[in-house]
Amino acid sequence: MANERTASDIVAATVREVRGKRGMTVSDLAARCAELGAPRLTAQALYKLEGQRDPAKRRPRPVTVDELMALARALDIAPLYLLTGLGRDSEPYQVTGNVRERTGKVRQWICGTIEGGNMRGVDRLAYLTQRPESVTARLRVTEEGDA
């Protein structure tokens, strides 16, 4: 997996991409994170988190879940898309060292949809029964409306 992009690599690239589209500097993003209660995401921390554009030169440091949430809020993007990137659903995504799946399937898996339970190696029954009842009920109403 040395050459594979990790989830943190994808977060780093997506943060860099979205920040650029928003016309934000690293300092702007750090200030926004501080406003939101994430003062540890300083400009220096963000430089390390974003790493180099070419991961072979310097890989970004892993991002924590707390940082992912703060960055998503600061950039006004769903955490799902920071985690999976803005690319096509058909692109490969390295879930773990031994698990690689299409990005679209990974997005469905993260969202807890029925389709996400169809990923290779997922125990579909366990996957579907571990959702909050509110999600199951909402999906049931949607499915009934489609019938």
C-alpha cells in the first residue's frame, strides 16, 4: 500500500482543493478553524496536514476525526466528501491495506445505505441492523413512497 492514497491523503488533497476554490489561504483556514473552536489547526498544523501535492515528496500527516469535522465545517463541505474526495464514483478507494473498493460504494457504506451493505466482505445483515432506528424508518418511508 506504499503507493496507494490513504484516507488522510485524500482528506489532505480535498482540503487543499476546496480551500483553493474558496480563495482561502492556509492562514485564512486556520483563522476559521480557530473561530469554530479548533485552535490547534494552526497554519503550521494545516501545512503539515496538507503535505505536498506530490505525496512521494512528503506525505501529509494523518488527520484525526476531530480535525476532519472541524475542517469540513470551516470549508462548508460535507465530511463525507472530505473523506472520499470530489472525484468520480468509479475511482478506486483504498479503505484499508487489504480492502479496495469503488469510491461510490465507499460513500454508500459511510452513509449507511442498503447499497453500502453490498461491499465485498461486508456482513450485510450486521451492517443493516446497526443503523439508528431513525435512519431505518426514514429509508422505509422513502422506499414506500417509491413503490
